[in-house]
Amino acid sequence: MGKVLMKGNEVLAEAAVHADCRYYFGYPITPQSELVAYMARRLPEVGGLFLQAESEIAAINMVYGAASTGVRVMTSSSSPGFSLKQEGISYLVGSELPAVIVNIVRGGPGLGNIQPAQSDYFQVTKGGGHGDYHIPVLAPSTLQEIVDLTMDAFDIADKYRSPVIIMGDGMLGQMMEPVEFKEKVESKQFDKSWATTGTRGDGGPKIITSLELDADSLEKRNTLLQKKFAEMKEQEVRYETYCTEDADYIIVAYGTVARIAMNAINKARETGLKIGLIRPISLWPFPEKPFEETRKRVKGYISVEMSAGQMIEDVRLAVNGHAPVDFYGRTGGVVPTQEEIYEKIITVAGGLKYEHENGI
Amino acid sequence: MSMKTVFERTTGLTEKPTHYCPGCTHGLIHRLVGEVLEEMDILEDTIGVAAVGCSVLSYEYFNCDMTQAAHGRAPAVATGIKRVLPNRFIFTYQGDGDLASIGISEIIHAAARGEKITVIFVNNAIYGMTGGQMAPTSLIGQKTATTPDGRNASVQGLPIRVSEMLATLDGSAYIERVSTHDVPHILKAKKAIRKAFETQKQGLGLSLVEVLSTCPTNWGLDPHESLDWVRDAMIPVYPLGVYKNEAGGN
Ligand SMILES: Cc1ncc(C[n+]2csc(CCOP(=O)(O)OP(=O)(O)O)c2C)c(N)n1
Ligand code: SF4
């Protein structure tokens, strides 16, 4: 299959179809409405079902119902709608149901606006709903990566019986790039004997629930969940590094911001400044290894985000006091430019240039 | 002399003893649903959705596959299941706080879409599980934990008549309100539940049976007085009868 030129939101939808997702429940919201419309048109073509729910609350609970039958199912939304899904997401975790949930983040808080943002980082990585839980969060930065991560997201969901979040921003959703949909080599088989599809032929009734009235039993259930999260932390960490080997300073950025940061890094390198990039792809589990490998030799890190500083908390934890962590961010839907990031690099690392030039 | 079996436990229910208070009609309504599922021979093809309320543990009592939903969201969960498995029987079992308050949006839209599911709606005019607070179905003047002086229309508004309201939606196919206060009415309630599942079988749209039920514990009445209260106080506000019958017949 060759490359096709598509919009980010539609790429995500088509990738889900390629991953054998046949059920979608959602509610329209900008800037991800193309995803909803694409599913409405595409799913019936492949024998699937698209249903526009009356709200995001209903949509996530329809996802819960469909997931309980063992099929691959997805919903998508943007920040205000994603907030409404939190209760349902907590129930999906509690009942151990697989599903893929997309958040194409826009400016907040409140109704905010429809411009690109990363201000839901806390919400997606630190729980969001009630209870002690984590969900794998994947943050693509190119349209091809949307394809690959969306396909992986469904496998991760099935493997762990857990919801998985794909987090993007409006810029990624709206941009067009050529992508290639690779046919799946082989469908991985996942055990679905837990699915409530009726008892015909399989003995006694099955129950899907997150309720456990007895404290000791609920603690046991939580312990099992924590084991699962620990396994995810072992197995599902993804990141990319760029020019970190000799770097004096390392920028940390994800999603579209990482693309802009990379240009700023190239410009800085042209002037002789040794700047690198760590790009977390899984926001949870957060990649700690690239920090462990660099934190003793670099002079510092700069977290660059489309938020007032959220990922920086995880960066600080990963750096663990070994080096200073600086920050540059824009909020409200303002996208940081390459020049701004370059300026920040100069402010933080510019002294080095002076040192180099004067042979200090 | 040989003994004749006159009453048997329905296979529609598990053997687990229920946790309901003495005189509560939740258990009785469970039995009616269980008997209907058994008699229609559809237990193996049925998936029930338990709601949040005193009946939250109904997933342990119904002898079929069960999924537990968040408070009020059972019709959305049922929609998700039915859309994937159109040939299975899907039912929800919801209280009046669950369905008529927090979940009013989900039930209205499930009815509007004509979801081919069956809803067992237990109206006991109060929140049982959380300790007897006002429900949208509480009667004017009814004393509850959150209306200590009685429900006052000018402050707390007026009771919602769910059956009448949902009957106005074109997607609903069978709607009947029944009661559990005496044996003839219980038998009628069972017939209504049967009819609701038959409606689902025919794929006509949403079927709902509103069952007037007791909560002696939170009403502050004994079981017998509770049955009388259903008859004398509730039925005048919630008239029994068939509100929608797309299948025809009775
Ligand atoms: C989101 C949420 N809000 C509130 C509650 C607390 N809660 C549990 S059951 C219930 C009311 C149940 O009343 P009803 O549906 O009438 O059922 P009954 O207990 O009377 O059978 C409430 C408010 C909850 N579990 N979840
Ligand atoms: S509190 Fe009321 S509704 Fe709940 S089990 Fe007891 S009597 Fe029944």
C-alpha cells in the first residue's frame, strides 16, 4: 500500500479501522469533528457501527457497554468533552475493560477556545477520574506516528484490559501529511473469555463490575491493578531522543511542540550550541531512562509545553535534582514558535557560546 | 401419598440470598424478571445491566451475564451492548433516583433512539441506598432525609411521571406502570414484564415497565403499611396502566 495524503483526525480514524475497531460512540466537538464524521462514513463500509451519543457521558458509557462484549471500540473528544468522560474512564479501569479514547486537546480551562493546547497533561497522566489508577497515554507528533500508535493502542488496551488514551492537539488533528497504512501482519489473539455476551455454551454467568463492598477485597483488587500498572511501566515506555549524546542542554517536548523544538535545536546547533531533545511518546508511563542516562552530564533541561508547566513536574522527578530544569510554555492555544524556543535556548545556554568563543 | 411441587425457585435467579430489607419488593421484582427469562427460555441469551442503588448487587442475583453500570448510565451501557449484540436480550434494572434523576438524559435518549432494550424501572419514591433522600418521584408532602418537612412543590418541584413522559417519544414501543401491593397486581406486573421482553424480541423499540415498589426502611412504615401506602398514596399520583403498546394485543 502506498502513501496517501490525509488530515490528522482522519488518519487517526482510519488507523483505528485498520486496527479492527468496528464500534465508535462519540459526540461532536472542535477540533476533532473530522474524526467523528470520518467514522460515521467509514464504519458502515466495513460492517461496523457509528453512533452519535447525546453527550460525552453517554458516549463513554456506550463504549463501556460495547467493551464489555469484548469488541474493539473507540471514542474521541476534546478537552471539555474529555472532562465529561472521566467518570466512565474510571469505571473502565475499575471493571478492567479495554477501549481507546482520544483527546485532541484545546485551550482551557472552561470552554476556553479551539486552538491547540497541551493543558490536559495532568488530567490524562495523573488519573483524571476518581480512584487510584493510571492509563497508558500515547502522544504522537507526526501523522505517520498517529497511524502506528493508534494501531498499538488497541493492542495495549486488549493486552492489559485497560483503556488507553491517545493525546494530540488541534494542530496535529488539522495538519495534512502523507501517511502509509501498513496492513497488519497478523492479528494478535487476546483472551476474551471474560466478555459478557450471554452464557450460551460457556457455563455460568459472568459479571463485569468495579464494585467491591468489602475493604480487604477492594484492596486486593487494587493490588492487582497496581501490578498491572507496574507491568505497563516496564513494558510500555516509549520515547525518542535527538542529538542527546553530546548535548549540554536537553529540551523536553512532546507532540507537535517537539517538532517545533527540533527546528530550534537545529538552528542552535548551527551556532555551535550543543542542544538535544528528549521526546516522550508515552506520557504515562513517563520515560525515565533517557533522563537517568543524561542527568549527570548535562547542564540542564528545558521543558517546552503548550501549558503553564505540567509535564515539567515529571521531568523534575526523572531528573531527581541532578540538574536544573527550566521551562518555556505558551497557554490559551498559543503555539510556541521556533524563534521563541531558540530565544529560550539562548537565554539558558547562551553563556556557553560566550565561554566557547572566549576559550573559558 | 406423593408430594406435589407447587412452588419452585426460578432458574432465572442464582441461589445467593438477597440483601434487601424485610418487606422490600425489590426481591419480588427480581423474581418476576427471573421467571419471565426462564419461561421465555432466554436466560443464556440475556445480558442484564445493574444500576446504582439498592439493586446494585442484582448482578449477583440474576442468573445470566451481567454488567454493572455507573449511576444513571445503564441505558447508555445497554445501548453499547445491544448495538454490538443485536440478537441478545438486554435489560436494565434501575431505581427512580438512578433513572429519573441522574440518568434522565440517558433514558430519554435511549427511548428516542428506539433502543431495543427492556428497562425495569423500580419506583419507590425515594433514594433507598443512600438513606432515604428525596427522589424526583417523591410525593408532595412526603418526608424524606432531605425534605424533613415534606416535599414542597414550590421549593423541590413536582414528581416526574416517567411512563407518561417516555410514552410521548416515538422510539418507545411498550410502556406500562404496574404495582406490587397485592397478588393480583403482582401477577399483572409479571405479565407486563413478559410483554416488555416480547416487545424486545419483536425489535419494536424500547420497552419499559415502571414497577411501584416499597421501601419500608426509609418510609418509616412496616411492610404491611408500606403496601397500603403504595395503593393509597402512590397509585393516585402514578396511575397504573399501559401507556404505549406498539405490538398491540394485551
Ligand atoms: C455519581 C454518583 N452520585 C451519587 C451516588 C450515590 N448514590 C448511590 S445510590 C443513589 C440513589 C439510589 O436511589 P434509587 O435509584 O431510587 O434506588 P433505590 O436505592 O431506591 O433502589 C445515590 C444518590 C453514586 N453512587 N454515584
Ligand atoms: S433501603 Fe429501601 S429500597 Fe433499599 S433494600 Fe431497604 S427497603 Fe429496599
